[in-house]
Amino acid sequence: MTRCVLQFLFVFSLTLGCGQARAAEPVFEKQVLFRSGTEKTHTFRIPALLLTGKGALLALCEARRENGSDHSNIDLVLKRSDDGGRTWGKLQVLADDGSHTMGNPCPVVDHRTGTIWLPFSWNNKRVLLIKSTDDGRTWSKPVDITAGVLPSKWGWVGPGPGHGIQLRHGRHAGRLVIPAWAGVEKNISFGKTQLSYAFYSDDGGKTWQHGKAATINHSDECEIEELADGRLYMNARSRMGKRRRAYCYSNDGGTTWSAIRNHPGMPERSCQGSVIRVGKDGILVAHPVDEKSRRLLTVRLSRDETRTWPISRLVEQGPAAYSDLAVNRRGEVLLAYEGDSYRTIKLARFNLAWVLAKRR
């Protein structure tokens, strides 16, 4: 069988796994989702994407009202798409606490009930939780879940940022898992010693508890995907000057993690990245690959459950930073990312035929 036929069959099978099969013609489009300097907002940052149970797409981010600082008057905002990410509705404010920071969104949907759970951080000191039972149209008031999801000995905290997952396999099937990062020290400068971990719910979002840390000070902001054998794969921003994406695995649904290692083929300056399953056999990772600055946003494809990442494609040549991934019901990939030196949050929409069409 020829190489091109194999590629077609692979793309067809992945697309079929995500929704209605489509001809494997490359698709790639970009649009601006949020533009800094509009909507009474100095800077939009920290995107998150979620496909709801009914097929809508939610795009969330931080609206940094007065300046671009990580800690200031920051609201949590949302836009909604009902056509697979082609058009988007008006800006909606989900959380506003005056001069405080409402950030690090990390939504997850419980596919058994359709409820969307959205944990986020308050001043990177507490974790608040809201929910939607009408497919993301309206939201509950925040509930403080810090006591369950942050060990008392840790200080700074943030979910994700990005999206959570619901487990499909094994004894933890149905568990809602939220990737997270935390700071070890409470009363010293932000970011000195940090770590990656997960918190989760086994009762449909009623209660939440935290797992143990991955290797301390080797990673922080992270995302998680479930593998075919039920293990969890974490891909994280690296620390300790490694300049290579960090990763580890969990055999117990995110309760504990293997030692952090660094992907030799995933260079980075140190920046948040994103990961998602595409169809039955594909896993995508997105992150900037320049070791000196946040630019060259690239997607990488694994077809062997994260063992190797032989296929990559450049999405953004210029400045690009934080991102999140989703897959719509047509099997198209949506990548929301910070672009233009934080002047925009863009949305790239593409299919796997485009990823496979050209290798860097």
C-alpha cells in the first residue's frame, strides 16, 4: 500500500472517530477571537476551549482590564460558537471580583449529565468553581473548593490553564480530572518553587480532592490526556532551564505520577502548552518551539499513544504563547492561542489532512 493511501486511511479513520467522515482535503483557517484594547480590556490572555455535550464550543480567557499584569483587575470571560468554531457570539463575563484576579480557567464537561464544571483561581491563592447545566449559556455562583484541591502546605495555585478531561477507561471511568499547578512556598515571591498535579471528582462534581505532586520544581502549568490503556499522559511547561517540554504518566487516574522527564524533540523557552486526543489513534500537542522567545507555535502528532511524535506543522511563525486545543463534531481541530505579542487571541481551525500535508 502506498504512503499516500496510508495517510488517507489514517486521516479518514481519525475523522470518523470524531464525527461525520469528510473528504481528507487540507483545511486551515485563522480568525481573531479576542483583541486586546477592545471590550474595555487592556489585554486578553490565557485561552481555554471546551466542546460541550451538545456540540457547542466555548472559548474562555482572562480579560485583564487595566494592564497586562498577571495579578490585577482580571475578569473571566467567555464567547460561544454554535457552528463548530466558524462564528462566535458576544463577550460574556463569568466572574468579576473588582480589583482581584479571576483567572486560570480549566473547564470540563461531565458527559453523563451534560453539566459543565469550571474551576478557576482567585488571586492564585484559592480555587473557585462554577457550573452550567444549560450547555454553557448560564452559570452558577462561585463555590470555594480550595480546601479539597490544594494541600494546606502549598501556596500559589492555578488550574490548567486549558481544559480538563473525563476518564473513559478502567476503574476510574467517569472521573473528572483537572490538571493544575501549585507553588510550594506560601509567603515568598511567586513562582520560586512550583509543581504539577491534578485534582478530580468521582461523584459528578459534588466533591473534589487533590492527587500528589509530580516531581517538584521540574514542571508547572500542564494539560492531561487519557491514553488507550487507561494511563494519563501529562504534558507540561518545563522548569530548571531544561528548555524541553516536561511529561509524565499516571496509572491511577491522576492520584500519583511517574518521575518528570523531558521530551528531547519538544524544544521550548518555557511556556504553557496544550494536548488533546483527535479521533481514535491521534494525540496532538501544541506549544511554541523557539528556545529563545515565545514564537513558532507548532502542533505535533503522535500515532502511538505519545511514544513518538514524528509529525509536526507550524501554525504561527511570529510571536505566540499560551494555547488550548479542542475538536469539533466534524473532527476539525480548534487551536486558540495568544498571538501578536499578546495583542490578540487567535483561533486556528484545521484538520488532520493539513497536519499530514507537510512536515517541518
